[in-house]
Amino acid sequence: MEMGNVIEYKLTAKGVKPTAVRLLVLDVLSKQDSAISLSELENSFAKADRITLYRTLKTFETHNLIHRIDDGTGALKYALCLDGCECHLKDLHVHFHCTRCRRTYCLTEITIPFVTLPEKFTTQEINMVIKGLCQKCSS
């Protein structure tokens, strides 16, 4: 299957209409090796409407195509979900933020440990970010 068809299939499989902008945004996200911010995504396009890109990211997040990462830098980052991810607690994984190159990586092989909360406390979101030097920066 050609790359364009794969991207279109990913959208339709999650119930997202494959518009030109959505195809382009998903293509950019699929080529990243780390999470990117809205500003970084915007820089990937010669002429980009920030609001359209933001709405596209929100649509992708709502349909579990991407997940949002708050790595403590003040700018939310976005990364593709793995195939089969529904963004439930069982799908959550650790993120790593490099303090030198400022890139944030999904460590999908490391799941976030289950935490038992006190009575009447309800989990709504879990975010685990480890900070340090990535492989490139620590060499």
C-alpha cells in the first residue's frame, strides 16, 4: 500500500474524513521521531493557518490518532498513537524530554504504573515525563 493510501486508511479507520489538510498533517506527524508542538507543525508548511492546524490536532486527538504530551516546557507536544491505541489508561506510556535538544520522545515500551488512589479520588489524566539527556545528546 502506498504511503498516501496508508495515511488515508488511518484516518478513515478512526472515523476521520480525509481532507487535504488532515492528510498533510498526518503525513508530517508520521515522519517525526519525536513529539512536536503546534508551532513546529506550523513551520512544516509554507502557508499554514494556525487555527486549522489546531483544529486538525484536536480532531486527531478526539479520534485517538494522536496523543497530547505536557512535558513541562510550556508548549503541548503531539505524537502519533500506536496502532490499536484507544488512549485508555492501559495504553499510557512514559515520555522522555531531553533537556539539551528539547525533544520529547514516546517510550511506548514503558507503561505508566497503575496507581491506587484514595477513596473518592478519580483519575482523569496521567502524564509521566522523565527528563535527562537523550541517546544523541548523551554520546
